[in-house]
Amino acid sequence: MSEPKLFTVSQVNARIEGLVGTDPMLANLSVEGEVSNCNYNQSGHIYFTLKDARSAISCVMFAGKRAYGLRFPMKNGDKVVVSGYVGIYAPSGRYQVYAAKIELAGVGNLYQRFEELKKQLAAEGLFDPAHKKPLPSHAMRIGVVTAPTGAAVHDIIRVSHLRNPYVQLVLYPAVVQGDAAPQSLVAGIAMLDAMGLDAIIVGRGGGSLEDLWAFNDERVARAIFAARTPIVSAVGHETDVTIADFVADVRAATPSQAAELANFVFDDFRRSLVRFADRLDRAMDFRLDVASRKAEALHARLLSLRPDNRLQAKAEKLEALRGRLNMLMTMRLDRLQARLQSLAAKLDGLSPAKKLQHGFGYVTDANGLRVDSVAQLRIGDSLSVRLADGVVESTVTSISSPSSPSPSPIKPIKPINPINPINPLRPPSASTPNN
């Protein structure tokens, strides 16, 4: 048996490096595993180990790759997918994965599904601006499909009533995260769309891609597209973008901005009505003055001519026309005044203050939160009942409820600011108690 050929360590490592470098599989691959021994070096490089139940492999991501290849703070225990190539570190003879991109396991698949559905729906025309419905300029009944608790619904209520204290909000308490969320959102959109509302806000607060995934569901996208009511999407924060945003008629960066877009400013509307009424009065006065002066000039001209039966008849006809003109102007002014009164009456009819005057009460608990179900109460709880002429403080001594309650998923949200019952065009005074 011949003696084996003698090599240096460097020669062996160089040979192995050459073999690894020529393997096409090792030149471009993705490896999934759990991160351990994660070390962010002062140089900017990241050294870590990727392991599964039976094996481990060393990995490195150089500082120059981090800006584009790593979009989250990686830590021990993270399930990740590392994309790059396998190479040999000759000085130590150790092979390792040189990472070009690192993603959380599962997220890459979600992004791929997002892009595929986006491309499909765009090809079908669901994002086409020609299908976008404009928001009404003076919406008074707005639906909201979101979770019944959390920052999103509170932001929508607060901003809506700041802009228009008389707006009626109708909440569909939807599931916005998890496997049940898509069907819940579809049901909420369909139910509020059937009510003939002025607009619908669909959304939730911010979160990760997985948290917001229900709004990337094809069923939700098609429900938004099929709705007859204009829909404002309000999903997450300004940087979050979902399929629902592309399909919706209007996209809002946040739930608060959605409320701003859907509601008009009532004070501006009231001032506009006053300006229009003033302009109308001035225009009518001017036309009446011009017509009157013209009639007087024609009458004077007739009087200067030789009177005969024919001239006398024309003078009488002119006088009759003058009277008819005055009558028509008066009738038009009356109709416009009646229209203004009708608008005022409609706004007055939405007044929560009138509800209180008819015997209704507004009940809150010791924390000032609205009570609309006996399920919220316990014996001994303190309550405040606001009536038309004051507030009654009381304590719960007994609780009873109907044997067969009829649940409804829809909860009308009453306006926060009261309406002036005397003049709905005048905002409530500072002394009026808040609901």
C-alpha cells in the first residue's frame, strides 16, 4: 500500500473551499431554523447559529447586508429563514452560511401570498379608480366595522363627534384578527351596506403582518368591492398597507383620519347656510328693486303719452304684471324660507336633548362609562341617570333581565355633544352638560 500524499492544512481547506464553491445548491439556498448564540459585533457583523432538533450550522451576516437584508431585531429563539450561500472560512477550516437576507419564518410566505393576490385582483380591475365611489359631502349616518374595544373605535367616535356632534354612528362589533376575522368582516360590511348608510369605515389599529392578515383576505376584498355604500379603509398605522386599502373607495392612513374624511364640519355647514340665506335675501331685494324701477319708468312713459283706451289698457296690464312679479318673488322667498326651516327641523330631530325631554335617561357607572346592559352591573354598583332637568344618583339593589333577550350585533352610538333643542343651527352652549 502506497503512502498517502502529504498536504498542508491550507491546501486541504482550499480544496474543500473549491468543492463547496462549485456546488450550485450551496451557492444559493435558504435555510430555516432557530437562532441561538446571536452576537451583534461592534463591527456591525452578526454572528449566530441556526439549529433544528438534530443539527446546527454557523451563520454570519456582514454589516453591509444588514440595511436591506434584515428588517427586524433578530434574537435568540427566533424562527427564521436565512437566504445566502455556504462557504468555508479558511483560517479556521469552518464552513458557515453567509446570509444575504433573514426573514421571520412564515412571513416570507405571507408576503408572497400578498403579492400574488394583489396582482390577481389588480388584473380583475378591483383597484381601478373608475370603480371608486365618492364620499358624500354631508354624511349623517356612518357605519363602522371594527372591534368594539380598543383605540381604533374610540378614535373614530372622538373625531366624528368633534367634527359633527349630530352624526349617527352605527357600530358592527367585528373580529379583526385570527381565523374568524375575515368572515366577521364580510358579515359586517354586508349588514351595514344593506342599511343604506351614507358611508362605512372598515379597519382596526396597527400590528404585525400576521395581525393585519384578515384585511388581506380575498373574501374581504370582494365584499368591499361589491358594497354599494362608499367605504373608507382604516387599517393600522400610516406605514401599514393591506389589500383592503387598494380595493376601498378611499384609503385613510389611520382610523382617526378615516373619521375626518367621512365627516363634515357641522359649524362650517351652519355658517354656510347663514351665508347662503343672506346672499339669497340680497339677490331677491335687488331683483325686486330693478323690476320696480323698470315698472315705474314704463308707467311714467305711458302717462306722458296721449291717453286713449289702448294706452289705458296697457297701463293696467303693466300694473297687473307688476303685481304678479311681486307675488312670484314673495312666493319664491317663502319656498326658500320653508326649505331652510325644513333643514333646521331635520337637524333638530336628531337632537339627543329631545330624547331626554321625552322621558329617556342616559345611564353611566361610577367611572362615567355608558351602561346599556344589566350584564355590566352588580348589586351595590353606583349609577348616574341623566334626565332632561338634572342627574339622579342611585345604587343597584336588584337586577333582573328578560328571559329571552334578542341579541343584535348592531349598536347605535349616540352623539357625545347635546343639540340645542331651540335652534339646531346654533352649537350647544358651554353651560350645557355633556352626555
